[in-house]
Amino acid sequence: MSNKESFLLECYQLGIIKFGKFTLKSGIESPFYVDLRPLASDPKILKKLSNYLLELISIGNFDLICGVPYAALPMATAMSLESELPLIIKRKEAKTYGTKKLIEGIFSKGQNCLLVEDVITSGKSLLETIPEIENEGILIKDIVVVLDREQGGKEFLEEKGFKIHSLFNITEVCEILRKNNLISEEEIARINDFLKGNEVKFEKEKRLTYEQKLENSNNSFSKKILEICIEKKSNLIASADVLTTKALLDFAEKVGPNIVALKTHIDILIDFDFDETILPLKELAKKYNFLLLEDRKFADIGNTQELQFSNGIYKISSWADLVTSHVIGGETSLDCFLNVGVIAILGMSSKGTLTNA
């Protein structure tokens, strides 16, 4: 008997796999149920498991290790202790207090993280976890899994470009248990029939064309944007962060034929004059059929916001097709923008931003 077989039998004694009739979270009735959480209650087995999982990969390729919450957290912790790879912790939900972090630990952008999962079925939990870690600038290419249920999740993730390293699959587990007279041929047959009929199928994401989106849209402003996209075969918005009127108009002239919209910060112009700046800018927008997006990031109460939008030297309401606005003032604070498109500011890239607070 191999060490790996012997180890599986040790784990089996903890009740990690049960056979019978079990209703899964998906509502499907399964002839077997896998729960690896009891492994965390046996330190010796958990340590052995961590070493078996570490043997599946090359430690030198990774800077960090992280377990998919919650069952894989003790596994990742044990692997971290054995390998001295720094551990980061992924929460299922960000805290509503304190730092409100989703990813806990010390890490840097660009570091390579080894992801640990207990069981892979559809890969859904991994697909939910991976983007949230990658949003922090951490790279994920490899995933180690204790048990592959062989229902398509591994293949699906591999198609997405991830490398899956599994310690066991359910076929291998059944063979070892049958060899040791722990399950019957009938139970194996039921499991095989179940696997054949319950492979997780993923429909490829259907992306609508702009023409289809236009046909389905009932918003006049959305239709206007889509019509420009279709006509110009473009979805580009150019950012005109310049300081003079000449630079703004020259830039608009240059990129105008190829863009859907021009994004301005009109209040940073040092020589702004409505007649000399806005009127020729509107002519260029008409000439090249692009929209004007003023990135004003409005953030005030409704009445004040309306005055900022319509009055002052910029008279934004008279020329902007779209504006940006924070939504902290509530829905009614946006009423003044009924005749233009509004892009809501829900997050910012600046360090220490409070938009997610």
C-alpha cells in the first residue's frame, strides 16, 4: 500500500466521505457527500495533508498562499507553516468595521499567490474568490485542490488558463476504498452513473453586439451612444486633461474622428473663455460626431448641484452630453441631470480613497 493510499484511509476514518443519498446545495441528489473540514481537527493529519499538497507544486514559484474560505483556510495555514510561504486571508465578505478589508495580511502588487481549495465541483467558489484577490494586484495562476469531484470544474478552470493540481479525484478515492472493502461495487456503479449524468455545464458568455443592444434599449441616451459606436466602429472615450484652450481644441481635432466621447476637466483650463473654448469645442463635436463628457464629479445637495451644473462661468448644462457625479446626495440630487447622461462615481483609484468606506 502506498503512503498516499494509507493517508487517504486515515482521512476516511474521520468521516470525510459519506455514501448514501444526499441533497446538495444545488438541489441535486448525490450518492456521496464530501466534507473535509474534520481534517482540521486532527493536527497530525492536517500536517501530512499540507506536505502532500506542497509536493504538487514548486514552492519557489510563489510569494504567497491563500485558502478559499472557509474549509481551505486551515489547509493553507498548515501549508504556510510547513513551507514558510506568507499567508494571506480572504474573507467571504469585507468587514463592516475597522479597516473593512477583504484581503488580510501583508502583500505587494505583482506577487504570485498559490490558491488552496478543499473540493472542486463546478469551480464556482474559485471563480468568486480569484477576481477579489486579483483586484489587489496579486497574481493567481496555480490552484491546489485536495479532491476533484470530476464534475467539470477542473476542466473549466483550466480552459480559463489556471493550472489545477489535485491530490485525489473521486474515481481514485473509490478505487482505494473498494480495494480495502470499504465500499461495494454497487456504490461505485451509482457514483459513476451520477458523475456521467451530472457534469457541470457552463454556457459560454453570450456577448450582445452593439446592434443587439441598440435594438433592446429603451433609453434614448443609451441609443444615442450605441448609434455612434456602430457608426464609428469605436467605443473609445479620450481623456483631455490639458491646461489650455488651444491644447484642448487641437486634441479634439486630432482624436475626434475616432472617438465616441471626449472627457474634459473644463475647470482646469487656465485661459477658459466660454465663447473661445466651448463654442468651437461644440462645433468639433458636431463635425466629428462625438459626445462631450465633463468629468466634474458633482457631490452636493440637489439645489446647489443644479446651480453648479447650470450657472457660473462654465454653464456645463448648455454643452455637456454627459457628466460624472458622486451619489452621496441621494437619488433626488441627480434630478438636475435629467437631460444628460450621468456616470456615477462609485470608486476612485487614489490611495486611501473613502469611496468604499
